[in-house]
Amino acid sequence: MARPRTAPKRKVKRAVDAFAARKAVLYARVSTADQEREGFSIPAQIKLLQEYAALNDINVVSEHIDVETAKKAGRTEFEAMLAYLRRHPTVRIILVEKTDRLYRNFKDYVTLDELDVEVHLVKEGVVLSAESRSSEKFMHGIKVLMAKNYIDNLSEEARKGMNEKAAQGYWPTLAPLGYRNVRNDVGKKVIEIDPETAPIIVQLFDLCGTGNYSMKELAGKARELGLKYRRSGKPVGTSTLLYVLRNRIYTGSYEWNGKLYRGLHAPIISLETWENAQEIIDGRSAANLRAKPVEFTYTGLMTCGHCGCAIVAELKKKKYIYYHCTGFKGKCPEPYVRQEILDTYFENVLARLRLDDEVFGLVQRALREGHADERRDREARKEKLIAEASQLQDRLDMIYLDKVEGRITAEFHDRISVTWRDERARAIRGLELLSNADDAYVDDSIALLDVVRTAHKGFADMAVGHKRRALNLVLSNCSWADGSLSVGFREPFGMLEELSKNALLLGGQISTAGDCHDSLVTPTGIEPDFGDTTGDRRGNKPLFFNSQLALDYPPLP
């Protein structure tokens, strides 16, 4: 008897759990440990992000908090967040307060772009993903650029503080070998003689002064005497020893940013001993003098499109500059090319980045209004620091009166007042940083964008250093092959190039639609569809220029 046929089993595709698809990581950051100790930044960020997640049915599965500067890539929790996202492909959302909390350099920007995540900038009310409009990506890229300028501004203020400390006679940074960093009686950071390494430094200067030892032999003596790096504990190398012997700080004076200062620290050697060592070192290097190298505009900026080797320059007849492939991987068919030809090609590339005055004004207004929230936060922090400094000054006045009237001892007064003075000085320094960096980074970013959109004008007449800085800022992955230049725009300039190209195709005019000043639209009121562009994973859009320039140049010598 035949078995009855059963209906075939249908393969039912599992529905994706909507809740699982809305998993997210939370990221918060403050720039300094002082901000974290004050407690006004991290708790506020976490509370804001958690409330946002609850309102939007987002499940926060991991939290990452950094308390350090973002001047350099490599933040501990930021890297941990990236590792978590790579291990969990179902988690594709990042919740962060605003742009400068997430990344403040382009390396972080590119890294997150490669992960294809959805970034929720809660305080800015922006959600960025692969489906975001080109105008939104462009504005976001400009904000990243502004954030980088902001941290550079803060770094400049920190350098000013170090210059002021150096002018007062205090070594402003890590103590060199032979000294160590300590705090003096009033709590100020100073350097003092290290009893372990200072005798070794004295012996090395004496040995150098005899003139009987080469620098390599002196390095061997230093290793025998036990001179080591503080952190690694490894013996010092020849270059480090040369730096030690060249350093004037051991005489009681030091050079800082090209100026000579008399330090308040104790000297290790006499000025005569140091000058004698300099004469010996200078005498040994007198025969190794080299001519000043010529700086070429495009060296290090291009590779060969045939073999991938570097494109280098040569000076012919002391006035003609030719570029060619190094041929490191073998004979290359690419012929020599004159620098004037490359000037024309790169000028044409920069000409693709252009916005008329009306659109530039639109972008400028959007950037300023988009950072009104940042300015309000800064003003609140300034008010907090002003109140803190005023309160500490009142305490200092009161404790001084108590000492004068005999209610407390002078010793107790000195011990307490030192702490309060340091806290007040810290508050004033923070206030100065916030005041000096108030809107400068916004103005600098707008000025930079203005320079880039007009950089093609007179490019050939620019100084070599200015050309290199402009091209390094805007371009990447440049290559030359068969008389053609291929370049990639760094973001956000790639978006600016697309915006300029589409504006040109649509009549060269971009206007606002109603009050939506933060969305760039065409004259028809419809946002331009930039479509899918080809490029590498970093977002660089390749451009090709194939026109041959028939210029009257002398033949190769």
C-alpha cells in the first residue's frame, strides 16, 4: 500500500526581531580629567542619551566613556567601542551627544564611515547613515573639520601657558635625564636634580670634553654606567645621548621656542663644561656639512599609476623641475613631466571646489546657527567657573582675616590657602581657554572653506609650502599615468565637489526653500540627487583629467 503523500514543508524565513535590530552602543566623552571630576559633562551626556533611547525604542547594549583628549586617535573606550561593533554586526547604531564628542580628527571619521553604522547626534537632532542626503553629509563633514580646528585652538592655548611658565624660569614639560619632576613647597610643578642619573650625566660630559670618544663610543659608556630611559628601562641610544649633550638645561639655562631663559632649577654642570662639549661635537660634524635640500611641490603627494612607486622630482640645469617614477619595481614606461604641467592639472582639480557667494553665505549661516547649542554650553561652563573662582577668592580673603586676627595659625593658613589658590588658578585657566576659544574655531573653519573654494585662483604663483598644505588638506591618493592625473578628495571636500558639480549642471544656482536653511536645494526646490559615486571605502572620489597640454618646454637634457 502506497504511503500517503504529505504536503511539503515550507521554509519559513525568520522574521527579524525589530527590537534586536534597534540595538545601539552609547558613547560619551570629556576632554579633560578636570571636567570629569567636576561632574557636569559625563552624567548629563548619559542621561540625555538614555532618555533618547527610551523614547525611540532603542536598546543600549554597551556603554563606552572616555575621559581624555581626542587630539590623537587611539582613545581607549573609543577603540573598545569599535571592537564591539566589529564583533556584533547586529548592532549598527551609535548614540552620542554631538559631533565633537564622537570624533575630533578625520581618522575617526573615516573609521566609522567604513563600519557603515547609523550615528545619532542627539543634541544636534541629526541621524547620519548611508542613506543620508549628500547635503547632510557635507554639513557633517564641515562640523568634523570645525571640531578639529577647535581642539587645535585649545592646544594653542596650552602652548601659551607653557610659554608663560618657561618665561617665569620653570621648565614647562617632562624633566630631561638627570632631573625629575616634583612639586615645590607651594605646590607648583618644578624639576630638581635626580640623584641617580645626574652623576652619570656629569661623567658623560667630562668624557665628551676629552675629545677621545666618538658619539657611538660615548653611547656605549652611557650603557655601561647604567643610563636608561625612564619608562621602558632600556639603555639610551646614540641619538638620545646627542640630545643630552646638546641640551643647555644642565647649565641652569634652557632654550624654549627659540628663546633663552634662565631657569630656577639647580645646574648639574658648569657653562664652561657644556661649551667645551659643544666645541668637540661641532668639530666632529664639521666635515659632514650638506647642502640645503631643494623643496619640491609635489614630492610625496603622488604615486605612479603604472606600478605604484613614488613620483619624485629632479632639478635640471638648476631651473627646470621634472617629475618621474622612481622605477623601484622595475623599468616604468611613464615619461618625465614638467612641474608647470602638473601645476595646471592641480589648478583644474581645485577649480572643481567652488561655491558662489550666495551658497557660501548659506553654508556659513547654517554652521553658525548649528553651533548655537555649543555656545550655550560654553557660556554655562564659563558661569560655573566664574562662580567657583569668586567663591574661592572669598574663602582666601576670609582665611587671611582669620590669620590676621589670630583665630588661626599662620601654618594652618599657608597649608589651606595653597590648595585654594591652585583650585582658583585652575578655574581661571579654564575660563581663559573657554573665552579665547569661544567662536574662533567656527570663524577659522569658515575662513578655511572660503580659502579652499578660491584656491585655484593664482595657484601656480603660490609659495611651495602653501601649495603643499592646500593639497594635503584637500586631496589624497593622487596618481599620475599616461599624462593623466587621478585624485581623490578628502571629506568633506569630496561632498563639496559633488555639490559644486551638481550646482553647475542645474544652472549654477542653489537657493533656500523657506526656512530650511540647513538643507541645500536646487532652484526647483528639490534636493539634488548625487546618486551613487565610485571611489574607495574612505569616500575619495576619483577624478581623471586626460587632456594633453601642448606647452613649449625645452627638451630633457
